[in-house]
Amino acid sequence: MTDARLFGDHFLRALPAEEQMTVQHVRALCASTLGPQAAEVAKQDVFAWETFRLLAREGIVATAFPRRFGGTDAPQRLRVRIIEELGRVCSTSASLITGTDLSSRAIVAGASEALQQQLLPGLCSGELQAAFGLTEPGAGSDVRGLATTFRRTSEGYLITGRKKFITRASTADWFVIVGRAEDTPGTFLAALVPRDAPGFTISPDVGKLGWFGVPIASLDLRDVAVPLAHRLGEEGEGFSLAQDALLRARIGHAAMALGRAIGAVEIAAAYACERSTFGKPLGEHQGVQWMLADMVTQVEASRALLALVADKYDRGDSDVATFASMAKLQATDLCMKVVTDALQLTGGRGYLQDFPLERFFRDAKLNQIGEGASEVHKSVIGRDLVRRARAAERHPCLREGSLVDY
Ligand SMILES: Cc1cc2nc3c(=O)[nH]c(=O)nc-3n(C[C@H](O)[C@H](O)[C@H](O)COP(=O)(O)OP(=O)(O)OC[C@H]3O[C@@H](n4cnc5c(N)ncnc54)[C@H](O)[C@@H]3O)c2cc1C
């Protein structure tokens, strides 16, 4: 059986039949609506309500939530396929799904039963929205540097601090805020703050390069009173709840970047078939074939790594965080390179605004920065490798003492 698509469906065929149908449903939506509308949606950086409502109506937002609150509890092996399909045509759609993980995961994992009953059905159906407030003016890559404080009171906490780059700040009903206890700074906490809480201010949206349709803004919290019932998890669990949300969002970033890279190769390869230079189609020049060969080979390798990570997540493997860092690093750096090369291959055509690669090029950059910059993931992977190397079995070709005693 041959695949009609340039990139084969080998990973899709590995899914159970019901999950394959879900992906086919997403694929049909991409072909009929999300793809054709993507350029229009990304013209302005205002929240893409219509796209979000469509994704909610079609049950795609629900894939992030447990069944008992209306979700589908989709495994990561399915979610990466869904996000890849969305990323292939429309970064806005893909980021609305990965962003749902980022903003709602701490509520799924850490909210009380009563709070979950109150919020999760609405978040799942798209009637409510949440935002995730971790990054601060003084703490981005170094999240342990958070300065937002939680002061204990008889009823709960007073939160004071500033957050920046917060996606969906202009539309969210509830905000997950992460900080540290004022009197015991080693204790991280997370809590839910409603949009209309006294002392809570949200800035106007801040302009950015790409990822239009999911705007960002800053938050200012001055003695914002939060009842104990709105704390997520226990005191001291704020950091691990944030890491749990980031883990899922990182896997999503990798899937989105790979989807976009696949789309870019498809566009460049089609151009190489149609455009002729120096008397023959572009795709018959060896230099162009080699560029395309590098792209397709590296994208397939990266998809295999991501499929491995998704399985590790679904199995609950203890090394999934390091592998998620590898997949995000590999897929997002690759996407930037592939999109750059695809744009180069399409010449002046690729540079124009009515051609998708201009948008892909602007969108690709954030995947290398958000949810941990590539350099930070290299540090995570490298640190883990060195730690494990100390305890690892020695290579059989090494003699005792032969490493540093010469
Ligand atoms: C569009 C957008 C949406 C976002 N949405 C959210 C959101 O919803 N919620 C939220 O909390 N945050 C959000 N963020 C924040 C995002 O997660 C941070 O931007 C990211 O973690 C990097 O932090 P920073 O920008 O402060 O970079 P910095 O920490 O200032 O780092 C700058 C650069 O330095 C390099 N670097 C940093 N540390 C190291 C190191 N140890 N070794 C080598 N190089 C290093 C990296 O290249 C990095 O890009 C968003 C950001 C953007 C741009």
C-alpha cells in the first residue's frame, strides 16, 4: 500500500482503530477548514475565538481532559498525532491544543474535587479558559528564581508578584499562579486566581513575531486574596505541578514543530516539481535533492523519537522528562532549519506573505524558546547523561584504570 501523502502514515497505522479515526477526523478538519483559513486567522494577533470554538466543538480540546469531566483522556501517542496534523497547516490551532495542556494540567492534577467539578467541564467544552502564570521578569529559563510570594493568612494566601509572557491572559477566566511561600522561600505553591480578583491587573496584549491568534500579556498581583480551597496540590508541590504541565506542553511543542516541518517539506517539494531553472525542474538538480533528502530523513528520525517519548509518557517511564527534552530540542531546532531551507528552496515566492512559508518561518522560532529554550534542554540532557555515566556499566573495551591514568 502506498501513502497518498509525502510523509507516510506509518505512525498513524500503529494506533488502535478508534484512535486512527480521531486523527482522520482532525485531518478532515484541517483539509476543509483549518488549513484554508490558517493564513486569515494568523493575520492579526487577537485570540482566535472561531478556531478555538471549532476545536472545542469537534472534541479536540477535550482530548486533554479526563473522561469523568467530559474529556477523552487521550493518550500522548494519539495527542502527538493530532497536534502534528494541526501544526502541519495551522500553528494557531496546534498551540490552542498544547496551550490547553499548559494552562489546565495543574488543575487536572492538583485541584480539589470540588474545584475540578466546578471548572473542568467548562474548560473541556471551551466555555471556560485558563492561563498558566509561571514566567516572571526575573525568572524565565531559571524558574527556581520566582519572586512571586504567597503570604499565609487565616483564610488562605495573599499573592504578590508579576508575571510576563502569559498566553491567553486576555481571555482566561482562571489563572494558575506559581510562586513561593513568603516566609519559607524553598516552598513552592500554585493556586488558582479568578480574572476579576481584587488587586489583580492584566496588561494589554503585547505584540510578537508569530503565533498569532494566541496573544500574550503581563500580570500584576498585589495582595490578591486566594482562599485555601483554591490552592493546587499541597504546599511545596507548586514546582512539580508546573513541571508536570510543562512536560506535556513540551511534548506538544515537539509535535507541533514536526507538523510544521512536514508541511514545509511538502510545500518545498511541490515547488521543486513545478518550478524549472537552467532547463530542468528544480527537483532534478542534485543540490536540491540533497537538501530535500536531509529534511525528510531528519524529520522521520525526529518523528520516531517523539513516538518513543509519547509511549514513555503513556507507560509512566521514569526517564520521560529527559526524553521529552530530547524530543523538544531535536524537533524544534530541526523545524527552524527545515522551514528556513524550504523557504530558501522556494526563492522569492517563499518570502511573500501570501505563501505559507513566511508564516511557518515566523512561527517556528517560538518552539525553540517556549517551554524551555533549546539550550536549557541541552543542559537538562547533558546533566542527566553525566549523572548516569558515573553509575553506568563500563564499556567492555576499556581496561581498568585506562581512562585517566596514562
Ligand atoms: C509567545 C510566548 C508565550 C509564552 N507563554 C507563556 C505562558 O503561557 N506562561 C508562562 O509562564 N510563560 C510563557 N512564556 C515564557 C517562556 O516559557 C519563556 O520565554 C522561556 O521559558 C524562556 O525564558 P526567557 O524568555 O525569560 O529567557 P531567558 O531566561 O532570559 O533566557 C534567554 C536565552 O538565554 C539562553 N539561556 C538561558 N539559560 C541558559 C543556560 N543555562 N545555558 C545556556 N543558555 C541559556 C537561551 O537561549 C534563552 O532563550 C511564553 C513566551 C513567549 C515568547
